[in-house]
Amino acid sequence: LSSPSLQITFYEDRGFQGRHYECSSDHANLQPYVGRCNSIRVDSGCWMLYEQPNFSGCQYFLRRGDYPDYQQWMGLSDSIRSCRLI
């Protein structure tokens, strides 16, 4: 019995628009893949997001769901540079 893959998708623009990057594991530096982050879709799992690379800076905890703009996860800016599955 295989478990569903855990996944989070980062979008550069609000409303799940623009360039996007699908991630299914811890990532220490998202900057090469997505320059800014204005919306997020969490398909499964719980994730901790960080404003800086290497899991540093302000942290945001996201559960499964749709976040059409960064205010939805109480973000102060469109900067998400690393993420960790928790």
C-alpha cells in the first residue's frame, strides 16, 4: 500500500498564476526555481516555510489547502526561500 506523495506548489503570482515549482521534500534554497512567492497550494502534508535560505528567517506553518496570496499565510512579503516537511 503506497502512501500519497506529499506536495506543495509555489507560484510566483497571486491566484496560482505565473511560473510555479512543485516540491515534495525539504528544500534549503528555492530561489533558483521560483524568484518570488505570491500563492501556494498545499496538496498534502504540513510544511514549514522560511523567508530565507537554509531554513532561516521568519517561519510560516501551512496545512493542506489553497493560499491565493501571501497574506493568507500571514506573510509579510512574497519572499519564501526554503521549506521543510514536518
